[in-house]
Amino acid sequence: AHEVYRLVCDETHALVKEQYALLNDEILPLLASEGIRFLKRGDWSPAQREWISAFFFREVMPVITPIGLDPSHPFPRVLNKSLNFAVELEGRDAFGRSSDAAIVQAPRVLPRVIQLPRELGDSEYCFVFLSSILHEFVHELFAGMKVLGCYQFRVTRNSNLFVDEEAVKNLRTKIQGELPQRHFGDAVRLEVANNCSEAMTEFLLGHFNLTERDLYRVAGPVNLVRLMQVPDWVMRDNLKFKPFKPGTPKALQKSSNLFEAIRGGDILLHHPYQSFNPIIELLEQSATDPQVVAIKMTVYRTGTDSVLMQSLLRAAQNGKEVTVVVELMARFDEEANIGWATKLEEVGAHVIYGVVGYKVH
């Protein structure tokens, strides 16, 4: 197992290195050539700096609480994959306390990418990372102290739910009890900015009980997934893939009544290339059709806003015999599944909990 883990670490380090090389050497320069720029602190104009400063004092500073590390203030609990900053300090704070380090946690309510007003930029679209803003103004959080360094970091934790479904009598109750601790599982990976000092890196590794193999130094934001929102802000269709529109079988194009279409012959739906709407339509029609007496279904992943589950609720409310097998161990969807299962039970549906042998989406 240790050998396999070493090989996995080697592979993931290479993948992460390639990921940031693509971002910095290809994607960002190509975006800049198209008038879409991500400004570094050294590139800010006086007008941009003034706007960003006002943004920091108005939107950022009121919602963050720096925590100086000393005997009376231990290391705070760091959420799984949350954005945090380790700050190296010198001197004494306003209360006369001496601390050589502090942790600043970025609340999830703060945007990780901020778009500047168009009139302030020399390009059509200008963006600034929240990490750049905090780096620039972090000294404002530590009055009377000197900031020696500020480094972003992120911890990935083991998010498995440790539940033995064979030994637990009430699987739902057990999982509900495990969910609050999911974000505080054992650390398995530490990502830090590539300029993070050796002393701070060693300190963080030691605190999270990790080794050098678990360390990833990155040349950019520690969470690149946050960049996924940027295409929605950029109105440049020529730079985007055309939205994929799933098709509908000809047999279903002829009739709006799903039962009539099915009587005409078997219909095969090939997802995701063909639309899932016929499944939703079938359930919606079944919920109100007086000839439908029972609906039986296996549910794996639902989400918090599910049209499918709403149809099942409506069917049960209309007196149909609704039986649903709910997969409680659907990774990261356990809470949503439990919520829907509870609602189904409240309207009289028969819900079977368990770990299903075959995953059905």
C-alpha cells in the first residue's frame, strides 16, 4: 500500500505541475491577448489600486478575523479545501501581545475572483484574485506589527464517512451523525504558494501531521476550480464551446404523451447524448395519471433542487404507491438524499435505505 501511495503521489505532483504550467504559460497569456487579463499586484494602476483598496475595507475586512497563534490562541480548525493565509509577523499587537504567526481564514462568502469596473482597465475584462488583495492589504489587519510574509494555503482532508453498514442498525441516523465532521477529517494534502518560506511550510506540515510527499507548491491560486465562474462573466461567444443540446428520439417527438409513445414500441435513451427530459416527463405524467397505481424507483444522486423528487412527492400525495430505494452512501450527496427521503416518508412513500449493489443515477 505504501508503494502504491508513493506512485500515486508522484503522478499527482506531475499533474499539478503541468496544470499550473498550462495556466501560467498558455491560458493566461492567450486570454490576455483577447483582452481578458488577471492583474498581479505589480500591474495595478493608481486608479485600480484605489478601487481595490476601497473594496478591501468595504467587503473583505469586516468579515475576516485574523487569529494570532500564541498559548491562548491555538491553531484554528481549518475546513476541508478552504482558502487560508499563514502570516509571519514581528512585534507586538495593540494589546501588547507578541506573536510571530497568525492565520487568516477567507470566508466562503467572499468571491475568489473579483471583476474590476470596465472603465478602470486597459483591457475589456480585468480580474483580480482575492488572494492578491489580501496579500496587498494584510498589514491592515495587524496594527503595530510588521508583516514579514503572507502565504495562501489549502488543506485537503479525508472526507470518507466511516460507517459500517453491516454493523449499524440505523444507517440514516449514523450517517447524519457523521456528516458534521466530514470537513474536519484527517489532512491528506497541503497546498501552499510557491513563495511560502521553509519555516512556515515546515510549521504547517507539522501541524497537519503531513510529510514532504503530501506538500504541493503551486504557482497561482490554490483552488483553480474558482476560475470556472469567469466564462460566465465574459461575453465572448467566439472563445467558448457551443452549448451541447441533447437530442430526443423521433418516437418521442411525435407525441407529448409518454405512455402512448411507449405503447408504440421500445424506446432507448442514450444519456447524456440524449435528453433526460423524457424521464422527467414520464414521472410527472405518472404522478397525475389515474391509471398509474404504483411507482418504484432507485435513486442514487439527487441534489437539493430535484424535479424528479418533486414528482415522486406529488405522486405519493396523489395516492400512488411510491417505493424508493435511496442510496445513503452517495458520496457528498448523503445530506441531500436523507433530506428527500425524509420528505418522501412524510407524504406516505415507502423508503428503503441502504447501500445499493448497483449504482443507479
